Amino acid sequence: MNYNQEIVDKVCDALVRAGSTFTPDKKEAYKKAIQKETDDKARWVLETVLENAEVAEKNHSPLCDDTGIPHVVVEAGPNAAVTGTVLESIREGIRQGLRTLPGRPMAVKGNDAQRIAQSEGMYEDSGMLDAAPILIRSTDEEVLRVHILMFGGGPAIRAHTHRVFHKHKVEPVMDQIVEWAVESTAQLGCSPCTLAIGVGRSHYEAASLMLQALVDGRYEKQSEMEQEITNRVNESHVGALGLGGDTTVLATFMKVGPQRASGVRIVCMRPCCCFEPRISSCEL
Amino acid sequence: MKVLTTPISEEDVRNLQVGDQVLISGSIYCGRDAVLPKICELIDSGEIENTDIHLRGSVIFHTAVSPAGVGPTSSNKLEIEGSFETLSKAGVKVHLGKGEIGKATIQMLDEQNAVYAVMPPVTALLGNNTMEQRLVAFPELGMEALYELKVKDYPAIIAAAHNESIY
């Protein structure tokens, strides 16, 4: 395969940024949470997580030892072309980025059954970790843009993708999301969380919308439903690291897609950990 | 802030209370889902006596060890929380990780005079507090093998002690 070296280099740099850097709005969200936090131990956790982010950014080193599974969203403008070479160059950039960060060497060896059982061990090369299937969407901007997101294992264990009977009201869906979030943030441990939510017609669509919510979400801009979820989960006082206090959730990023004429909604809810979304973008 | 240096004594543990902030120094073991059940098998079979693993007064940090660094994984995963009792009976005094653990585990820890502590997953900061690392057992498990670290002032909070917890 002949790669486009410019794409490889840009994606490599973006992956390292995603794994080592807080976005500016996330830093501000932490600073505001520290100011408002009334529990001393929870405030210490928030300050320590922010200090960790400052050190990681300065050193270009991992925020967390679980450097995560790369997830990629490509945005293509009206005249942009996404070719096989572009996609393979993105994948090569991810491999190089994982070796540079460095990513944790956690690609599992073996055939289907062996990979499930993890019976053959792992590759020592961080770059052997494949990205999840690439999501492509269109945009009105004249651009070809790549977003890299690194998904840790803890939130994956605690996430839900399941049907919810809405009873022709929004409240049952909101109640279910809050119930899942309160339970999962306590189990997760590495809070404060950012809740990522997709509501769609199938499991695939709901998970895809959850991923896009993380790309489009902003800490300083919360919809009415997002703010309600954040407020209700924070009333649980699970708090940072499960120690109690006011900051179980920093924000909620929610994307509601088209819906099926049915009594059921498919909801995907990922309780992103204190470092997520680990995201960075580049224009190709 | 209380200071804990390994090996940790029975008296050290008796003096710990839920919510105490502690700094942990000395040699600590690192293990998680893959290796902890294997350590438990060694304990149950008595083979642990023929190894270089010394659990009396020890700390088990639930983490992988890799070039990416170290940081706590969820301690309530089946194979990790399921190892607490055997490890505590073998002398482990501090189980160090993150996430809520069950009431039965909290009670068992009290019976064995052991505690559960949590720490923020601050890998970039922990790098400065980790002096040495050594592969101890099960190298085939890669980053999930049993490692020993020499650490200075790892920050943690006691989350379960004396049948009480933050949960």
C-alpha cells in the first residue's frame, strides 16, 4: 500500500494529542468544577486530575495508562474525496501515533476463539492495535477532517446500549439514562464523567450517534436535556473518584437521531471517564 | 496525610480509617484480571512458598505495567475483586485500585484486617513517583504479568476499612 505521508504524519500527531491533551473547554470545565466543589477530598481529586493533564500535555505522554482503542470520525466536504488510500493512510497514521504516544501494547493475538479467550497473549507492538471501523459523515464545510477519539476500557464495561420503552413521553427515556448513569459512575470509579449519549433506531445507529455526540459536544454549550441529565446525576453525589461531593458529571453530550414509529427507542450511554473524551482533530 | 511504607503492619492497618488520605512508599505488586487468579492458585496449592512473591504486609496495585505507564483499573471486575479474599488471607494489606466494591468484600477485608484504597488514574504524575519496576512472574501475560514497583508517595484514599466504606 502506498500511503499519503502528509496524512500519515497529521493523523499520527493528532493521535498523540488526543492521548495526552485536554481540550481548552474541558480545562475550563475542570476549573469551574474545582471552584464549585464543596467536598475537600473530591476537590483534591479534581485538582490532581487537572495537574496530571498539564504534565501529560507538557511531556506529550499518556493521560492514562489505558491509552484506549482508537475511534475515527471522518468529515468530508462537498468536494472532498475519501479514497481507499486516504483510509489506509489514516490507519497507518494511527499505527505510528500509537507507537509514538506510546499506546499500551494491548492488541490480542490469535484466531477468533483465541482472541476471545486471550489465550495467546498480546503483541508487544503498540501499533498492532487496530482502530474501530471508521465513521464517515458529510459536512457543508470545504474540508476533509479527521477526528481521533481514544476509548478506554472502564467506560466500555459500564456503558449501556439497550432498548427503552418511551410510553410516548420523553421522561421514561431520561429516567432510564439517569438511572444507568448513576449506577455506572459509581462502578466506574474514575469520575467525574462526561456522559455521551446517542438515541437512535438500532444499536448501530445509537452507538454511532454516541460517537458523534463526543465529536460535536462542547462543555460550555449544553442543551436543556443535556443539562437536566447532568444536574440529576450530580444529585446522586457519587462525586469524583466515588468519594462524594458535587461533581459526578462535568457535562452531557447527547445526540438524538431520527426515530422509528414505535414504542421503543434504542439508547447508547457511555460514562466517559475523567480524561475522556480524549479527542483531537486534523484537516487533511 | 498518613504515610504507609511496605511491609505494612497489622497495627498500621488498624490505625487506618475510611477517608484517610495516604502516601504509599516501598515495594508494591501490580496485577489485574489475568494474573491475580493465577496468584490465588499458587496460594491455594502452597506453591507460593517456592516463588519470589512475598505477600505478607504487601500492597497489590490493580494496574497493567507497560511503556504507557501505570494507573488503576476497575477493582470490581470479576477476577480482581474475586481475588481479594485469598490474597488478604495470604497477607496482602492494601488492595489499591478504583471503583465501588461489594458489601461482602468490605466485610471480608475487615475480618482479615486489610483495606481497600482508591487513587485517581493519574498516569502522568505517577511516572515521577515510580523509581523501579521488575517483572516477577507470568511473563507470558505481557502488560498483565505480575510486576513489582518501587514507589515513593503514591497518593490514595482509604475507601473501605473496618467494615465501613465511602460507598
